[in-house]
Amino acid sequence: MKKHVKEENRVQAEAFRRMNGNELELIGVYAEDFRDIISEFEARFDRIPTADDLLWIESQRQGHDITE
């Protein structure tokens, strides 16, 4: 899993940039969930999710579009 750290960081950074609000505050709210999503996704599909995947899955979990 260590080989994917840079890719995971890039995907998370892209997802945070696409959300509205202060990125530092958003990190505090969503970073743990994003990490869980990445771990579950990688175990299931043997690849890192895209930023779109992260945003869509977390939006489904929250019951609203988290990019708005």
C-alpha cells in the first residue's frame, strides 16, 4: 500500500480543491472518511479511487452533494 501514498495524496488534494470552502477546515471534516473510502475501495477494486469516486461516495454517505 505504501507505493500508492503519492497517488492517494494527489487524489485527496484534488477532491478538496473541488469542494467549496476553506480547504483546511474541509480536511478536518473529511480526511478520515476519505482515508476510509480509499482503503475500502482499494481492497475491493485493487486500485486507488479517483477524486470523482471520493466525492461521489462521500456525498452518498452524507446524503447530499458535498461539493456544494
